Amino acid sequence: MGEREDTEFARVTAVTLAIEGIRAADPLKAVRDYVGVSGDEVLLRDGTRIPLRGRVVVVGAGKATGGMAKAVEELFGDRIARGVVAVPEPLAEAYSRELRRIEVVPSTHPRTSEKSLEAGRRVLEAVRGLSEEDLVVALFSGGGSALLEYPVEGVSIEDIAETSILLMRAGADIFELNTVRKHLSKIKGGWLARHLQPAACLTLMISDVVGDRMDTIASGPTVPDPTTFEDALGVLSKYGLREKVPRSVIEYLEAGREGRAPETPKPGDPIFSRVFNRIVASNRISLEAMAEKARSMGYNVLVLTSMLEGEAREVGRVVASIAKEIRSSGRPVPPPAVVLLGGETTVTVRGSGVGGRNQELALSAAIAIRGWDRIAILSIGSDGRDGPTDVAGAVVDGFTYEKALSLGLKPEEFLERNDSYSFFKQVGGHVTTGYTGTNVNDFVIIVVEKEKAWD
């Protein structure tokens, strides 16, 4: 009985730490901690001072921008002349009740839609006709690429949606996906910075990008774009999609490569001379918060990486091997141990099942730690949504495999057809948080207990 109780204790610890990581990425707190207003100046935590003489216009998009907008309303008050932010539909009503000067537009994620297009129209309208005295406060976080869009001529919103889904299903990473999306948009890849000229711009970002590349967060609407039309075509070729994406997409990208369509604004462009891009929350910050919490609970802690990438099922096996090494030898950190990883894996969809990268990682790990006690492994998305499902991710242990067999289920078959959601629906292990209102990538947590951890 002790082995199972130790293992259950590990599962509870993993969930507790995940909640702490989400709490550390709270957008309201992140903006409050980074930005201040004093008289006719905006003061940033890094010492930057931005003059505040004219109107303030607020725009943005992302899963965390509702909370960010609340903080901005507190800071700027009646200086805000107008504002509009796009958030996922399930969050829109609540934020609409809380915000007074900034309008909330409900939009869709992960699939771009007509609602994303409407959000794009509204944002471009908001930044039109500004002066040098005005300041745009732009708020972007994970999900912004899907929630906010305004396509180039000849490419429809459905063309962009179809292209994005094909890339995601093929296993393209976020940098590759956004390289393509930036070159089909009038708002991404630095274009918003051109539209808001001649005003100054302060962009606050909550990073959902491995390595915190600003040009990739929400596809970098106010950030110089180092990628090219040639790069975008290269991504489609890499995944064998040039003959599968809508013809309008290929025609526009080829026109751009040949100089018949304008490139995205590049580093060194003078439009960025009064654009201040800053990251206020990230995966790394959340990992440190989880580490501090784990230490306070008596665990030996190792923060392994905030740049986790790779195929989810392969990463699951690697994570499992780390857990087993700790359990058997006490390396690289002795039990009671917590190892923390953050980042974003990918799934190459081969089957017809339902799932997400975190559930697939957890299922793969469950197969690899079969029969090992005192180990729990959790993988969740900090936004509360793992792929097109209603859960954040899953937690597994060495008894998960055994329970599946007792129900007449073969875990390997679920993994093979990318059906991790159905697996955990039957076996148990789903972690459900609802939309968290933030997004700083994924958390993977390994907990290895000492014997009789529950004493």
C-alpha cells in the first residue's frame, strides 16, 4: 500500500507545482510589476522612460491580454482614448464586464476565422490617424496569431486558417508556422508598427515562444521581421505542403519572392525607432516560481530547461528516463526530487484520434515508466487548453499502464493513433484548469518521492 500512497503523493505534488507556475504568469501582476506611470512619463522596470503627452490607444490580442488590459486601465485611467483587444471567445464576456475603456472582441483559437478578421479590422481602425504625441500600448500573448488577422490581397481568412492547420498537423514548430503567417498578413511581422505611425508604441508581451523570440510571439506585430518570403516557401516545401495549401497562398508568396509584393518590415527600419518591445512574463519566470515552491515543500530541485522542444512522444520517453535514473541512482538530483522543464513540443499527426502535445507526452511517459513506483510525471499547457481539447494536459505514474490493461486498453494503440485524450478519458489522469487567462508555453514536472513520503 505504501508504494501506491507514495506515488499518489507525487501526483498531488506535481499538480500543486503546476498551479504555482500558472499563478506566476498572471498577466495582471506581470504588467503591474513592469510598468509605472508618473506624471507625463511611463516608467519601465528596466529604467526606460517614455514621454506621455498625447492620447493613449490600447490594442492587442492573445489569451492573456484580457488581464493585461485590466492592468493597463488601472495604470493609464482616463488617458486612454480608445482601445480594443481580441481574446478567446470563452473569456470575452468576463473581461467585457471588467473593462471600462478598452473594448473586448471575442475571437477564435487555434483556428483563425472571420472573428479573427473582425478583430484585425478593429485594431487597424484604432491606430489610424494618430499623431507624434500619441502612445499606442500594444498587448500580445500566446494565441495572438490566430485571434488577430488581416490578410493580404488575394488571400482569404479561410486560406490562412487551412494553411495554418496543415502546418500544425505536419509538425511545424511555432517559428516555422509564424514565418508563413507573417507573410500572409497586413498586421503581423512588424506591419502594425507601420500602421500606427507616427505615434510611439510600447508593446508588452507574455511569451509563449521557446527562447522568448519577440518576432515570433503573436507573430510579432510590432517587431522587425528577419524572415523572408523565401523562408516561408521553404517551410512549406520542408513539410511537403506546396501542393496542399490553397493556391492563393503559393501565388502570393511567390509574388513576394519575386519582388511583386512588399516584404515585412526588417531590422533597421526607421518605423521601429520609437517602438519599445518588452517581455513581462515567460516560461522561465514560471519555472523559477515552481522551483521556489518545491524547495519550500522540502524537495531537491533541478530546473532543467525552459527551451524544451521535439516530438512529444519522443520527449515523453526522455523525461521518463530522467525519472527512472533519479529513482534508481539519485542522479542528477536525489529523492525527494522535482525536475522542471518548460517549452513546447510538437505532434506529427498520423492517426485519427483526439489529443494534444501534453497528453501525448504524458501517455508516452506512462508507457516508459510502467511498473515504477514513487514517480509522477505531469505535462500541461499553461493556457489551460491542450490542443483542440477541454483539458490542460495529464498526469501519469508507474501504475497508469497497469490500470489501462485492467480496463482492457492497450496504451500503445492509443499513442499510435494520436488518441491520448480518449485514453485519459477512460483511464483517468486529465488535469483540468479551464482557461487560465495566460500562456507561457507548457510545463513538464517530474516528481520522484522518497519511501514513505506520506508519513
